[in-house]
Amino acid sequence: MPFPFKRDASYAATIRVLSVKQPWAWATIHAGRDVDCRRWRTPYRGPVFIHASARTSQADYDAFLAFISARKLIDPAIVPALQDLPLGGLIGRATLVDCTGRGRSRWFTGYFGLYLAGPEPIPFRRCKGGRSLFTTRIFPDLLVQLIAS
């Protein structure tokens, strides 16, 4: 999948990033989670990187397992252990294709759904997170990887 980006004056690429708590971030890249629900809308459509937040908790992990079990979304046995989930960096990329208040995914939980398509894992790259749909400058080695893919 081609992955467009814009370059700033210093020739480092600027990318859009969506920060998601683990294990929700893992599910977005590896388990078919196609929507991230937020309390805000965005007019943006296009490529985004998925950032695994720097913090998570056992309570977050247990709530995720209860959610996927109750909705029969994925087998809880395939979810990595909490201590094995990467935190505080980029773990994948996808395309943000829609933002709507309508739930058309079994993963939808309300408010506004940021619908994602074509998720792909990338090698973990440490990156500071941000709120909302934030921008950051891309690492040169990752830029080379994106051009090659």
C-alpha cells in the first residue's frame, strides 16, 4: 500500500499519529479492530501511524479481555500477556477512512468511531505520544522502510 507523507523544510517527514492504549493498540494492528472510538470528530482521512500509549494497567487489560469475551470478537488466548505488549512507541500503520457516530463495527462502543482500514505492523519505534490525532516528525530509518514497502 503506498503511504503518502508530506515533507517539511528540513526534509524530515511529518506524519499523523493516533495514540491508543494497550491492548487496544495491539488489537487494531493484529486482531481486526477496525474502529477506535473517541469523544471528538476529525475531518482528516488518510494514513495514520498507531502509537501504543506509554501507560496501561492490569485493570485496562482485564477490561479489554472482558470486552472481547462478551462480544465474542477474538479468542482471549491469542492476546499477548500484558508485560509482552510494547508501550510508548509506534507499532503499526493504517488508513483512517471515516469518522462517524454510527456503529457499523462490532468493536464500536459509542461517540465517534474513527474507522481504520489496511492495518500493518511495523517494527517498534519509540515515540512520544500526544492527544487527539497528533503529528510528529518521522525517523529517517522508518522513512526508508515506508518508501520500500
